[in-house]
Amino acid sequence: AQKITQTQPGMFVQEKEAVTLDCTYDTSDQSYGLFWYKQPSSGEMIFLIYQGSYDEQNATEGRYSLNFQKARKSANLVISASQLGDSAMYFCAMREPGTASKLTFGTGTRLQVTL
Amino acid sequence: DAGVIQSPRHEVTEMGQEVTLRCKPISGHNSLFWYRQTMMRGLELLIYFNNNVPIDDSGMPEDRFSAKMPNASFSTLKIQPSEPRDSAVYFCASSFYDEQFFGPGTRLTVL
């Protein structure tokens, strides 16, 4: 069974600083996908970034980047230049191969951006 | 483009009543997912469909839960009879390949 671990229940970061949210995964498959979602207090789930297991470059989307270390089975999300609007829950998820995009989610990290 | 549409956004019902949640996926997406989110259990996948066919319903908690996808643009999740422990936010999501796009969710409260 696939497993996603997010060890940081909560994080604080000052506005304009960078922050790294940790995610480790456990799989014996060679082909898989890793995702990050943001859930603000309003409740919607917002897709942020995707990394395929065979992608050689780390994924980036604006201020979001994914620090993918395959050998260590980690896929940490880096948010640069934090903004107050980044305060939210962040979920890491992994796609199980051959399952039409079935995702397993971690327990999430609550990020609070302060002035 | 419209995203995933869910209705109702909020539902309050009494124990024993039937509840039907509705979802319209993004046009062109071929996979649809139903999730439940609670504080205790986090985000759980209940069931997912591919090309309108249920692929994996192992997350459906019990026989009181059922889901259908009669066509590519509509799905329902039904709970009958509902119980207080079913209170949660229920999300529908759809995808074409990798990224799943979530609807706004239905907040269900069973009294």
C-alpha cells in the first residue's frame, strides 16, 4: 500500500520569507506521481503542483517549487516569498500507478504566514 | 471554464433520512472521484469512476453508501439511512490524466 507522511502538523513563516513543507512517501513502484494541494479556510482544494517520478527536473509553478529527491523518497514543497494569502492547509498526495489517477493524501500541514 | 460543480453546498438532515449529493465534473474529464473529509480521518477516497464505470469502491464505508455515474456529466453519492457519524465535507473531483480538480464540497450535517 502507498503511504504519504507529512510530519509537520503546523508551520509558521514570516511574510516574504521562503518556507519548506515536508513530504515523504513510500512506494515500491517505479512510476508514480506526486501532488501538492492547498486548502484555505474557505474549504476548497486547490491543485498547486505535480511531479512525475521520471521527471528529471524539479517542478515549478510560480512561487511554488517541488524539491524532489527520489532516492530519499521525499517531495518537499517550497513556497518562496510567502504571502498572507498562503496561510492554509497543504496536502501532499501520491498517485498510485495504473489506477486512473487514484490519489493517497497525507495528513496535511497547516501553514500560518505572519507579518 | 466551469470547474467541478457540487450541490448542495450545505445539507443539514436528521438521522435516518436519505441524503443525495450531486456532482458535475469538468467537461472532457474521464475520471471522477468522491472523497470525504473529517477532522479525525482526514481526506478519504470513497469511490472513483473511470469512463462512468466504478473502478474502486473499497473506501465506501458501508452499504448505506452508494454512488452512481449514469453519464459523463453527472454523478451522485447517496447515503441511506444517514447517521450522525456521516457528518463531514464531501468532495467530488475529476481528472483527465494526472491532476484532480476538486469541487467546492458539500458540508453535510446529520443531526
